[in-house]
Amino acid sequence: MTLAETIAAIPLFEGLFPQQNETLARIARKMTFCREERIFSEGDDGRGLHVVVSGRVKIFKLSPSGKEQILHIFGPGDPFGEIALFSGRTYPAHAEAHSDCQVLFFPRREFAECIAADPSLAINMLAVLSQRLRKFAQLIEDLSLKEVPGRLAAYLLFLSRREGGSGKVTLEVTKGQLAGLLGTIPETLSRILAKMSRQGLIEVNGACIELRQIEELESLAQGESRLV
Amino acid sequence: MTLAETIAAIPLFEGLFPQQNETLARIARKMTFCREERIFSEGDDGRGLHVVVSGRVKIFKLSPSGKEQILHIFGPGDPFGEIALFSGRTYPAHAEAHSDCQVLFFPRREFAECIAADPSLAINMLAVLSQRLRKFAQLIEDLSLKEVPGRLAAYLLFLSRREGGSGKVTLEVTKGQLAGLLGTIPETLSRILAKMSRQGLIEVNGACIELRQIEELESLAQGESRLV
DNA sequence: AATCCGCTTTGACTCAGGTCAAGGTGGGAG
DNA sequence: CTCCCACCTTGACCTGAGTCAAAGCGGATT
């Protein structure tokens, strides 16, 4: 896949003036990272925009005691590190290669020129940031107003819908990672999965989980009921 | 203050083509709300962008059991309800007049045309959304990785810096509201304030709080120490 | 096949913080 | 002045979830 094709396949760059794609291709730098390699750290000076080409990238916060809260897990086509572009200059969180991955990098100044030159790019960017805000608002609600079983139920239902609502989902992250995503720790997650199994809400088989009582899971996710 | 002057004073609209201000003035609608009046609710269809003119507006999430998590308290010049403009169509949270207030409203379609017509507006909007994301990332970190005393300490330090670092701050919200802002409840907040007083970290006098041991508060805010 | 190592599960314990209920306290209305 | 109501504080209690420690359980390596 050529660089131009790669860029054309990125949703953020859809609907641009054709010459913008060329400009973007000219200023892009391709970088590769190994699994677990740090891409940038919270507080680092943001030098530009990143876009995942292949593999997965984890964006996360870390507490002094080592607990991690995952903010996003991004895959091919997803931009990241945008916040440092438009406000302040520093990254608000850490970014790490979740698997071996390739990333396109667009230097700040040149990318800013592209945005000024093509309103579509700005509008696409606004859409991306809005989606992030929406997701964050949801995460804040979950962390502040729901208990772990509720968050887990919400996440499972989300996965199930994304995969076509078959009622069967496959975790693409380890359970430890899932705990980080839900704002808890592996032990607690494990207990809750066990409890949900015992109640017949779900059936767990390694990374594969079958949702057996959607109704009940939904009421859990809404915080309307609790796990006994 | 004329409508044009009001609009010219909004940071979001700084640096636009002059005729944009006129367009904005033409499409703007002024609305007034009484204290506690609902401006919009989570899930409502978003019809446009709001900007606070006077008074304060509270943006918040609500749990089924009635606990509230405040996301923002906005004052004059702050835009809100933007997420529904650029992604999905529904508001992700509730908005309520925190005091009697006036709000400018820009209908979605007309405002979208303004954005397409003037890159500066799009860029200003990107800056606004980025700041919001940064703030949310911080709130997520606080909720997930810090305990209530740490969040409170961070908030007090934040206020103190914003007011010039004098070490004396005045709460402009009730303690109950502050609890909602910190993701806890009034009782817990009250206990922690009492404990901090007892330790000599702060001195409370109604809505006025004096920070007496900045060092210690900072280490609390970083999650490096705990409140005994 | 044997070893190892990372992930996961389970149990026992602790504790931050939420719930419920009972007073304080202070400012505005009559 | 005093009554009231909304806000705040305090106490007793409970529970969700984190910590620590000890096994399971595979999959990969040799």
C-alpha cells in the first residue's frame, strides 16, 4: 500500500480537496513501534498529529501507585495526539504501542496549514473531537455514577452491538486490560465475571463471552438494578 | 450592550472576518432562563450552539438514584451544547441555569455555514473542544485514580492559582455543588474538609477557605500522600 | 515431556466512602 | 423578634471494591 493510498483510507481525510492528499503525503512521516513501546508521555511537548496505520495504540493515564486508566484503544485510521495540537502544547496522557504498530506523523505547523486551507479537514477534525468528548462524558458518568458491574454490562452490550448484536462477543484485549478500561483492577473484574456467570447473565469461555440475559444486563448498565 | 457588542466579546468569535459577526448577530436568538430552569436534557435533539451571556450554566449527568456529576459550570462567553453539533445529534448531558441567566442560541444549519465560510471560526472551535477534552481527561484521571481528598486538594489549588495564588479562595458554589463537581456527596466532602482543618492544611470560614500548607496539599493532589 | 512465565482466579482482609438519620446554623420573610 | 427552611455537619453503620497472598492454568520454549 502506497503512502497516498494509506492516507486516502483515513476517515479523517475524507472529502478533502485532492491536492490536500498530496500535501499530507508530502509532510507525513511513517514511524514504527514495537509492542509496549512508549509513543509519547503525558506532559511531553506535542509536535504534531499521529494516525494509526496498523496495530493498536493505547492512550492512558497512570497513577503514582501504578494503576492505569485506559482512555482509548485506537486502531487503523484513528488519529491521536490531537489535543496538544489545538490547546496547550503538551499531551494530556500517555500513548503506547499496544501491539507492534505503524503510525503516520504529521508535524504541527504543516498540518495546521492544511487545516487553514481546507474547511473540510477542520470540520472532520471537529467531528472527531466531538466523538471523543461524547465518549469521555460517558466514561465520566460511568466512573462517577455506576458501579463496576454496571460499567462491565454497558461495555459488553456496546461490544455486542458493534459486532452485530449476535449476543456473542470476543474480547480483543486481555482481562487485565479490560479492567484498566473499566476503571478497576483484574481481581475485581474476575470476581464480577464469575458472579455474572453464576447468575446466568453471561457465559464465559476464555476471551469469548455470550450474553444470555440482555434485559437484565441492560438494566444493570443503566444503574437500575444491582448484581446480587 | 447591543447584540453585536455581546457577540464581539465572545472569545470563540475572536479574529473572524468582520462580516461574520454580522451574520452571527443576524442568526442569534437571545433566550433567558430562571435559576434551576432546564435548558436542555441529555438525549434531546441538538438544534444549535448555545453561548452564555450572563449568569451561570451547569452541565451535568444524573444517575437513576439522583446523584449528580457536574461536568462544567460555564459563565459569560462560554459556549456549550457543541457536541451535538458535530457528532450524533443529541446532547450528551443535561444543562440547567445555575443562576438566572441569558443565553445566545445559534441554529445548527446557519452556524454550520458560518464555520464552513470562515476557517478561523473552525479553528477557534477546535481550540474550545480541545480544552474540554483536556479537562475531561483530567476529571477521568481524578475520578479513577485519586481519592476524594486528592481531588479536593487539586481543586482548591486550581482555584487558588486562578485567583492569583494568594492562598485564599472563595467558593462560588455551595458545598453541595462542590461535591457534585468532585464526584462525591456533601457528607463526605464535609468530613474531609473537617479533617483537613483539623490537620491544619486549610482553614475554613464559610465559603472562604485559606490554604495553609500548600506543599502538603500539592502532594495530596498528586496522589503521593494520603489524608490521615 | 518438563519447565517457565504471564495471565487469571480465589480467599481473607481492610478501608474509603456512600447511606440513613439526627441534629446544628444562619439568613430571609413575616 | 422568631420562625422557617435550606444548607451544612456529625455519628453510626454498611458495603463495594482495592490489597495482599496464594494457587490454578495454559501456551510457549527448550
